[in-house]
Amino acid sequence: MPIGLCILWLGGLCALAQAHDTIIFDPAEAAKFSLNGTWGQSTPTVLHAQATAVLRPEGLEIDLTMADGAAYKLLDPGQATTGVANATTDVNEDQFAKDKPLLINRARTFFRVSNNGAELQAGSVDVELTTARDNIFHLIFPSPKPGTLHLEMTYLGQIPAGQKDLLTVLDRNGGTLGSALLGVDSPSLDILYSATSTPIGNGQSVAKQWLVFIAGVFTMATVLFVLSRLRKPAAGP
């Protein structure tokens, strides 16, 4: 096989093996991120917020991070604050302390969670203002039973058009059970799990992980074969 063709072929295998979603996120600035598509094509999108849900024995813990101005824009009509209900600039700590009860009350409705068809209600809800001027909402739901877990972001109709929120569900060890970009047209994520199931890392399917593994082994074997042919001494006269 010609060496040039080998290089191109190996490059294609490596591209396939490394195909995954790449996200660049700065919640303080609602930064842009790229979601890799087929054969490395990407489509720029604006990320509005990021949420991580962790399944723990004591409950389902959800942390939702967004810029302070974005959080204030989600306050319901009638929950007016002292001039910053539609904040586009940083909210100072004194203002945040005054408005914290309003933000907590609103956060109770941010997620609609159900487990095997039964709705779960948030118990503990809190919010903090970070040094990076982000609002992090902490919500704890009752621990779900094995089966179907449905998570819906109810506020997506209020975010700017074209923006998305990232929701990732993890098990207690940090393994990814599911991940999705949610918007007004697709506001929910469904997770099917069992007490003995092994979570799938990085949101990949088991079939894709096996494909990556096999491609890697095949690539290494091919490289070793090519190198052995190149190093083979020429036959004597």
C-alpha cells in the first residue's frame, strides 16, 4: 500500500475515533461554543446557561450556572426589583442579597422533574453570586428510583432566541448518564437507568466506544505493519 494512502487512511480513522462534542463555555459572558457534527463540521451557537444534575443516594442535585444579568431576566413579571429586573450589567452583592428571595422563589420552577411518571418536587433551593458575577442555583430533588428520569427546563421560552442551555446528568462517581443541548423547541432530556447499570462516559453510546476502541487497535496494528515493511532489509543479489 502506498505510504501516502496509508497516511490519509490513518488520518480518517483517527478523525472518526476522536469525533465528539466540543464545548467552550464562559457563563459570565454567554460565550459561543461549537458542537461538532458529522465529519468534524461545526455550527456556532450561543450558550445561555449550563446545568449539571448528579444522582446521589440522598437526592438528585442540580446546579444551574448563568450570568447574573441572565438570571434577573428570568424573574417573572411582577417580581420587580429596585431597577435591575432586566439587568445587563453586574449586580453588586448588596443588591443580590436583597433580591435573593425572589431568585430562589423563581428557581423552584426552573425544572420539571419526574421519575417513572411521578413528579418530583424540589426540596432545598439556594442561589449564590460568585466572584465571576455568575448566579449558581442549587436545587435538590428526592432521590429517583431506577427507571425513567425526565428533566425539563421550564424557562427556555424566556431566553434569547437561538440560544441553548446545556444539561448533563451524572452518576455519583461522575460518569455521564446523558447530555443534551436544550432549547424552546426541545426543552427536556430523558434518562433510562437501573441500579446496576454502568454509566456511559462523555455521553457516548456503548457502540461508539467499541468503535473507537477497535479503530484504535486496528490503527496501531497498521502502523506497526507499515514500519516493519519500511525497516525490512533489502534482499541480497
